Amino acid sequence: MKTGICSITFRQLSVSQIAELVRKAGLDAIEWGGDIHVPHGDLIAAKETKQITKDAGLTVSSYGSYFKVLDKNGNAEEFEPVLDTALELGTDTIRIWAGCQGSDTADATYRNKLAAQCRLIAEQAGEKNVRLAFEFHRNTMTETNESTIQFLKDACHPNLYTYWQPIYWRRSMDYRLQGLNALSKQILNLHVFHWLYDSEKQQCEKRPLTEGVDDWQQYLAVELPAGDHFALLEFVRDNDPNQFLTDAKTLTSWVEKFRG
């Protein structure tokens, strides 16, 4: 397990500022986002970002593309610019979204079309030795333990994986760990945060990572397949760089414990 950050944590900062902050934090890598820092198809930005990352002594863990395989109307988005950008960044992993309809509302037509399109782009990426991994996120086909397990079966391609993060709106540790264990063989990376969710207001409060020590020591103890995996900090309290440095120190101490 290696450590890093998703650049979307600091959308307000430049690529250079983020790279310097991550270098200072002593983490290993950055997942660069496709919404602000490295847009789809902007190969110049991708090349510059790759060099800035390298100069900071870091690696590009992945491309957080925010690519939605199908839009809300069931139309396929163009994948080639996303793949080209990831290759220019020098990463072998692209994080994508399994559509933008929830698993409880999508009909069979949408689900089947999405699965077929996922297989198509997984094949395209695999030809370039790039892996695709779904965001574990609400309002997609990979939003719960059950829906993620089922959709990976439906799509059924060896080049389709998933990320994992705590399902913040379900506080049950048993449920979270059941999903993590069930999906562990297909998990590439983890999104790391500690949030408190107010179900009445449907709002999240970002908390210092150290407060989640009891939870995260259980998550990190789950064995993933051989190979590199990244525990990526995603969002921090008050979007504060100083809080990030503190959280990074916390994460590093946890990962070192399990490395040892």
C-alpha cells in the first residue's frame, strides 16, 4: 500500500502548488483529476503535470477522470480523449463512473447498455495496458456493496476493477467491512477520509482523519491482491492545507504499521 492524494481535494490550487504540498507531506503519489487540473484531451496539460509530479519526487497513481460511461440519457461519452490523457500522464489506472443513474432506478435497458459499453472501453484501455476502476459512489451502478458486486458481474471483464471508500451514509461497520471483503480481489485503490453524516440534513461534516483511527485500522487490515495499491486522501476538513498535512501524517503512520 502506497499513499497519496486526489487533486480534487484542492481544486483551488494549481498543479505546482499541489505537487509541492504533497511533497512536503511525504506522500508517494497524486491522482490527478480530469475536471480541473488535467481536462480530457488536454495533452499539453497532462505532459506538464507528469513532469511537475516527477520533479517533486512523486508518481501519478491514477487519473481521476470523472468520465461517465453513459450520461443520464443513456448516451455514450467519448472515451479516447480520456485514455490518451491518462497515457500522457504516465499512469496505468483510470477512475471512471458507472453511469449516472442509481442502481435502484436504472432499468434493464440502461443497465445492459452500460455493461456493454464498459466492456468496450475496458478492451480499448487494456490494449494500452491501462486498467479501469469504478468510483464507489452514489447515483451510479456502483453505489452499494450489492450493486457494485452485481454490476462487476454484469459487465464481466478482466480489465474492470473498483475503488473503495466508506459508504458514509451507512454507519454500520459490519456492512462496510462486508463490502470491502467481498470486493477486495477487484479493488485497486482506496479513497481515504473520515466524515460524519447527518441523515436528517443529508449533509457530511469532514473531520480530522485521526478521529477515524478505529475504523481505518480495520479497513487497512483487509488484504488486497498482490501489486501496488494507493490509499488516497480525498477531501479534508475546511479544505485546509494544514489539515491535509496533519491527515497525511496520520495516514502515513497507519500505512507504515501495515507495511511493517
